[in-house]
Amino acid sequence: MMTKRKNLVSGIALAGVAALALTGCATNADDAGSGAGSMEGDGDRPIEIAVFNGWDEGIAASYLWEAILTEKGYDVELTHADVAPVYAGLAQGDFDLVLDTWLPITHADYMEQYGDDLIDLGVWNDEAALTIAVNEDAPIDSLEELAENADLFGNQIIGIEPGSGLMRITGDEVVPGYGLEDMTLIESSTPAMLAELQSATDAGENVVVTLWRPHWAYNAFPIKDLEDPQGLLGEAEGIHSVGSIAFGDDFPEVKEWISDFEMPSDLLYSLEDAMFNAYDGDDYGPILEQWIADNQEYVDSLTS
């Protein structure tokens, strides 16, 4: 059984989400996690899972569930897109599921806007947190110290995707709250941010980036979170699975599995590290196969 990957360009208009979600701007027919299922699935169409660009915890969980569901006989399609088009697509029924909704803060605006057409399927990890991180040997420890030391960091904060809740909160709350208006908040992408972090680490230079927990970067780089005494980044959040209205009717068995899904941070870090740090590539099939074999009891429990 072959699974499909689709990519939506980050700048698409919301009005075009439905057509783009169905056709994709670029289809990559690799089959990570695919397997000959027994067609135990109770839907007569593919399960459409939306994946936020650059959000590694959601990417990892989505590919894991793709592998699990394919093994169970379901046809699964993953579509990578920015945050806003995902929620619009879910509300319109173009997607069935997203596994990376952060509540009660980061994605609250989207849930308020589209919540009547969505179903919250519950929390699978409750240790998510938005952060501003610097190199471990940076001469500051708090966001309150950043403005007066901005020149040490090139007067810039390296950000991620412009549509993300992290960038919105950083720009709307953290920058004015800590007087960082003279610093440039750079809109880029998660891979670009990580490349800048790698470059600064290699050069022994100071760097400040927008980041979040859980993320494998905390294992890969010597970094620390800046303290947030005003609490502008918010408290730790839960990572929720959110489905379309039709999802539960079309795939009741899968809805039950996803509703019961829990993944502790140590396992999530392990999966992320295997996929995005130890491995350099985008065919996650062999990586997932090995990780699943190493964690078979846990994986089996997700559908028991």
C-alpha cells in the first residue's frame, strides 16, 4: 500500500485551501511506514492528516501514526502546510486530523475561529512550552537582559514560520513586553532557524532563537532558555489531536485510538532524535521501522 506526501506552499490563500489540499503543490510518492495492510480500516477513502511545516513533534507523531494505520490496513495521506491553512482545511473537511494543536494558548485563536467545525480529541503530551533560547554560554539568563545586550546577538532574533503561534506571541507579546523593538525578529522557517543555530554553535557565537519544548535541539545543541519573568510566553501547554466533524463518523476506530493516544516526552524526544538529528534524509520508513521495533510494546498499546 503506497502512502502519499503532499506539500502546500506557505503563501497560499485560504480560499484556495480546498483545491490545493486535494491536488497538492508537490506530491512525493515515497512510502515511509507503508505496508501491506489487511484492510481492517472502516473508511472507504484515505485518512487525510495535516502536518504543520517545521513543527517536529507533530511531524514525528504524524509519521508514526501513518506507519501504524498503514499496518492496520488504512490508506493515509500526509499534507504539509502552514498553520492557518490547516485549520481552515479541517473546518472545511479537506483534512481529517492534525496532531499538533497547542492549547490553551498557542493555537487558541484558531480554535476560537474554527472550533464549531472541529473536534478536540484530547491531549497526548502535556509538557509543551514556547521558549526563547540562547547559546548555553551566553552572558544573559533572562529576557529582561536581552534589550541591553542586543548587540551581542547581532540585534536579531531568529524566528520560524511567520504563520506560527510562536511567532505571533513573540512579535505581539514578548518584543513589546521586554522592550525588544530595536531587535529584528526574523521570519524564516524551522530548518533555517536550526541552520543558524548550528552555524552559531560551530562558530562559538551568540545567538537567540524562537524555540519550543519538546524539541530535539535541546539534545543536539548547547543551549538554554531565557527566563520569562513576565510569563509572556505562557505556561506549559498540552499538545492536542484535533479532528474534523466527519472524521469520527468516517473512521470511528481510528478516532478511538487517537482519543486515547498519549506519548511521554522521553519517547517523543527519542523519536524526534532518530528522525531529525541522527538521520539525514526524508524517507523515514526505515527509521520508523527500527524505532517501532525498539518500542514495540508501547506502539502495540496505541491500538490495543
